[in-house]
Amino acid sequence: MGIYLSACKKSDSPYYDYTNTVQTFKGSAMDYLKSKPNTFDSLLLVLDRFPFLKDSLTNQQVTLFAPVNENFVASVKYLNQTRKAEGKPPVYLKTGDPDELLYMLTKYIIRGNKTTYDYADNVDGITLNTIGFNYPMHIKAVKSNASGFVGGGATTLEYSDMYGSTIQLNWVTTNTNAVNIKTNNATINILTPLHNFGFDEFTYRLDQ
């Protein structure tokens, strides 16, 4: 298992440009995902298998840590490399075990509509529960440095699966590339493309 942290510079991020220009979207979280072709196609494909989650992203007050296409591509590729070596047929997002996919997918949707301001005052971060399984995830706001000022830059979020441990070395952590995108019912934070969907559990859960 690895801990995935973003090493991207601002100029390396395909999402950085609209981080500061598209902060409010007129529509639901589902509408926002659909409005970004070639970014959230894989996420939408998985969501189509779970109508109640689509309803939550349309009508409920939630916080979404949105995985992008690259997050799924890496996970599916490694899973099927493993399965090929085992002499097993490939598994894809449309055919993967629905219970296992649902368990992983709900880790990205937090109860309540939260922005970076809800985490900023807690230097150690906070733990919030996901929808569906009430699974605890850890969120920490981190200020980057800018113009020579420590902590004077944009805020990013570290989003971690703690796996029930208080020891941070046991966590799997990803970073955000964009934060605080406000929709009618949700706040959306977009994950770095370096993250592997499932917090390193994708192969374990779908290689059955």
C-alpha cells in the first residue's frame, strides 16, 4: 500500500485554472458532474449502478470528493493485470461486484455540505462520516505557500481513509486539485489524478 500525495505544481494541474473561476454552479452535484465531459465519465458510470446515490447527489446536502477518470483507469488496469496473471477474466466498472463497488464509492461522499472553512481551524483535521455506511474519513485543510509567505497560498485538502487506525502511517491519503465548488445541494472537491480509486482496496475487493 502506498500513500498518494500530490506533487503537482499549479501549472501541472488540469483543474487549477477553474479552481478560482468556477466556484458556484447552478444545479445539483449530479448536474455538475454531467457538465464536465471527459472528467467524470467513470464516476458517472459507477453512479448509474446506484440510483439512491444519484438521488443523494441531486437532492441531499453532501460533500463530494470527486474522483476523476484517471483515478479509475489506474485501479482497473492494475486489477486486470493481477487477474490476467491469475488466469482470470477481466473485470470492469460495469461488471464489478456491486456491493464492493458501493462500499468503495460511498467513501467519497460525506454527510453534510462542508467547505474548507469547516476544517481550517483544526490543525489536526477532523473526522466525518460517509453516507450509506457511516464510515469515518479524515479531512485536513492545508495552506500552500505563496509569494514568500508561509501558508499564504491556496487551501487544499488532504482526504484520508484511516482504516480504523489513529496512527497516520497506516492511513491512505489523497489530495485535492480543486476545492469548494458550490452546487445547489453540495460542495465538490476534485481529487488529484494520482489517486487510485478505492484507497488501495480496489484489487482486493474486486479480485474475487
